[in-house]
Amino acid sequence: MQKKVKLQKTNAITVFGAGHQALAEIEGLRGMAVRGMFFNYLIFFAVSLALNGLFYFQLLGPFINWLFGGDGFWAAVGTIVLWSIQLTVAAVIAMVSLRFSVELLSLWHQSLVQRIITHFRQIEEPVFSFKAWLAEINHILKEALKACLFPVLLIFVGLIPVIGLPIVFMLESHLMGREGVIVYLDSLTNPEEAVELRKMWRWMPIRIGWLPAFLAFIPFIG
């Protein structure tokens, strides 16, 4: 039976510190991580630009112009409303794009996590199966599409006055942190340990996901 591991004081900052330690200790990990992040962000930026452009030019811009007009006081109000909605939608689109790109690269992500885990603890290496690999590919494509549906609902949540943006931020924090927790739990070969950690880490996704969620809210560069 594997020795159960209990992490202490894990949050977004300590996760970055642990990542730096892993990069320093594991040979070849840095290059593997850089290549994966390059393709991840390539997909992320392409999807983000496409969705933001389509939403702004094809939907939001024409609607605001029709609703508030093009001159005077109401035009100024329309500009404020437009950018309030656009920034909220841009944050949600960033979430959609990031989840989509991560899902597409989940095989790389899984192998990266597997390599880090095996460096710090003993786990059984999974046996490769072509049938299982095809099933995993099919699962990845389905999850990538499903990952886009829930964040789209956050657009409407973000339109709720006053509490909309905080709710969107909390949900994004949970979803982003959940990606890191799930890929670790899926790498464990002891089902009992995975179940126990899943219960213990109920709030872990928010604790490690708030920082990337916060970055998504920064205009333009976020």
C-alpha cells in the first residue's frame, strides 16, 4: 500500500514555489514544460482573440449602438455599459479558452504531472494500451467541448448587478484550481488515497485557482 501524503499550507503562492523546486530538481522538465505551455498559450490566444472579436464586433458593439445611440450623454453611458460587459465577457472567454486549451493538451499535462510525482514519491507506472489511448483521446475531445459550456453561463451571471463579478471570480477560481487538483488525483494508483484527498481538498481548487482567475480580470494583458 502506498504511503498517504498530506500537503500542508497549499495555496497559489506555495504552488508556484513547488513548481520552481520541481523545475530545479528534475532534468528535462523545464524544456517539457516550456513546449507544453507554448502550445497551450498558442491555442489559448487564438481562441480568445477569435471569441472576443466575434462577440464585440458582431454582437455587443452593434447592440450598444442601437440601444444608446451614437452621440451625447446616452452615448457616454453606452460606452461605460459596453466596456463593463466586454471586460466581464473577456474574463469568461479567457476561462473558456484556457479550459479548452488545457483539455486539448491534457495528455501532455498528465505525463508532466506523472513525471513530477514519480520524482518525489513511488507510484506504479501505468501500462500503455492503444485501446485505452483512443478512449482517452475521445474523452479529451468531449471534455474540451463540455469545458466551454459552463463558463459561457458565467456571462449571464456576470451581468447580475453588484454581485455578478464576485460570483464569476469565485467560480473561475474554483474551475481553474480544479484542473490542477484533478490531474494529480487521476495520477494516483491508490483509490482510497484519491478519495480521502478529494474530501480533504474540498476548498483546495479556490485556494490555488484565485491567482490565475485574478490575472484573467486584468484588462488587455490579463
